Amino acid sequence: MWRPDRRAPTANGAVLVVLLLLAGCATVVGLRHGAVPKPAREVLPNGVVLIVQEHRASDVVALQLWMRMGGRDEAASDGGASNAFTSYDTTHYDFVVPAAHVRGGIELLADLAVNASFPPGEIDNEKKVVFEEMNLIEDDPEKFLLRRLYEVSYSPHPYGRPLLGQREFIQKLTRDQLARFYRKHFVPRNMVLVVVGAVEPAQMRPLVDATFGRIAAAPPAPREAPAAPALDRTRRADVRRAEKQAYLGLAWRTAPTGNEDIYAVDLLTYILGDSPSSRLNQTVREQLRIVATIDAGYGAFEQAGLVTVTARLEPADLERAEAAILDVIRKVRAEGVTEAERQRALITAESSYAFDIETAEGLAKTYGQAETTWTLDNELGYLSRLRGITATQIQAVARKYFGDDNYARVRFVPEGASP
């Protein structure tokens, strides 16, 4: 997604379609960010969006193909498993090439977009990769906690499906099923091509016209858009695990992208739990000493956002920690936040933004996420809007979204221990 995607689940690229299409593509990183002009945005006659940014910190070019499709576009009967995606709303393919080879890179991306063949042997190999990533996630209590928290918070909405899917379906997945999904979603109006690096923007359009511009226009498939379910105290799950410590996850539903509340929610998330000086760290960890770690994260998506609070602690402290977290949020609702807290959150957000766009690759990712999940103009104005958010607005979103009863909860409890 765009800015606030801290700790939101991703598939890390380990998906059948992604891996099969990108086999053999090398990635080079390491550009430094400098002063850059505003990106150029054009729409080809067939619907492909082209975004070009000159960025001459190094003699390389970041090329990214973003698709307006993601985990939510899986059929419900597939359990989110016919592909795995970078996020729920989008997926993308990227690599960096020397500037002299930008034509070949664009040709490769265009070929990837329309001519994938899915060799049976490669499908079997990539299934093994997907299964291995599933094992890694399930063995990592923090990652698995977040996955289960999204499942409990969103199910039966598509955002509640695991991005890597279900083992049973992937095991039975056929080449024909992959090909049908590919033909259904890889159409020009779903495509965003981002080019950032040592290029002359005026020279990119002819290259793209000769490649992506030749793809036949076709209407995109309708996107599933059910309402996200309301959260209440029925959305609870306790999971027995082999670890000696317990893990606690709480989640509140927040606004979707495109809603003006996202800016205040973003700052509130920083204030609650994004640093050692945050409220949850200072109160629950430092003063009460009932958690070993505690963090807040924000996943903002097209249909509904989610703020999560996760902690690692002793099993005997689960109830007390949950109550303490609610007390911290209750105090924000009642008293608001200080101007010093707002300023610290803003500085952290600005630093995070600067880090994200430090390289040509990071800048391309920022533009691709924005174009596919909200708008490029909103992305370019993100910091300006964030700076205009007041402490009063932050308190207002705390009151609007963060109640005592409208949250989901997942607890990982050691085997043999009592929560």
C-alpha cells in the first residue's frame, strides 16, 4: 500500500504467478535519493498508466509493473490460494537495469504481462517455494500472530484470507487454473508501469507505445467489494503454541484509503506504539513491566483499514496487559495527545517517508502503490496533509474508531499454560 502499511501482512513475492513470471530477473539496489522533479503521468489509449520520474543519482533505472489486483481478487472458493500477492489490493514485479538497457527491460516486462507460459515443471518448483514460506511464517510467532489477527478481524471479507493461500488448494492447483487467472486479470486497464532513474522522460513514451501500447484493450474483471464486518467481542481466538512466552494481538477497524481520517489515524498509530517513547511502550512496558515488547501497526487498504497492537509477554499477564492497553487508548480518547507527541510522530513519519524514497526503486514503489490504491496526487501531497493534522483531530479519530468493545483479539498461549 501507500504510506501506512506498517506491519500489514505481505506475501514477500513468494507466489506462484509472481515467481513464475519473474524467474531469472535480477535486482540491483543502492540508488541515493536527491532532488527530483515531479513525475510525469500518462494514460495509453488501451488503459495502461505510465509514470516516469527522472532520477540521476546513478546510471540505472528502476522498472516496476504494478497490477490492480491482489489477494482480495481470489475467488472465495479458492481460499485466496490460486496466487499469492504482495498485498491484498495490488501486486507488482520489479527489477533494476543499467540505463543503457531500459528498452530491453520494458520489453521484458511487456512480455511478462501477456506471454507467460507457466511450464509445468516450474509450477511444481514454485509450489515448494510457497510451502516453505508458509512454514517460515507459521514458525515465526510474530508473523503468524499478525496473519491470524487479520483473519479474525476481517473474515469472511477477502482481507481475512491468507495471502499465501491454503496448502490443500495449492497442492491441487493446475496450470489451466493459473492461466485462466492470468488471462482474466492481466489486462491493460489493470496495469501501471513505473520508470524511475537515469532516463529522459520524453523518450520513454515511444518505448512504451511500442510494447505495452500494443497490448489489446480488454475490460478488467469486476473486483469483489463486500463490506468489511464490524468488530466486537465475539471476534476472539486463542491458539496453543510451543513457545514458552505468550503473544497478544488486538485490532481496531479504521478508515479505508481515500478517507481523510487516514492521516490522523497514521499519526495516532505512531503515538501509540511506534517507538520506545510511545505511549504503549512507556506505560505497559516501562512503567507496568508486563510485556517484553509492544508495537502498534497500521494497514490502510482500499476497503477498510486496521490498526493492530501486538505484544510478547508472560502467559500470566495476558489479561492484565489487555486491560492496560485499553486504559492507554481510553486516556487518549478522554484527554487527547500533547503537541510534543504530535510533533514527534510527525518527525518519525517524515523520516520514514524520506527513507522509503531514498532510492529509485523505493520511489518507484511509492508511485506504484499510490496509483493502484489511491491516487498519485494524494501521495505527492501526503506529508503536507500530515503536517496539517492537529492534536484535536487525532483525539477525534481515537474516539471514532478505538472503542472498548469494537476490537478483535488473538492470543498465543503456551501449551499447558492458562491465559
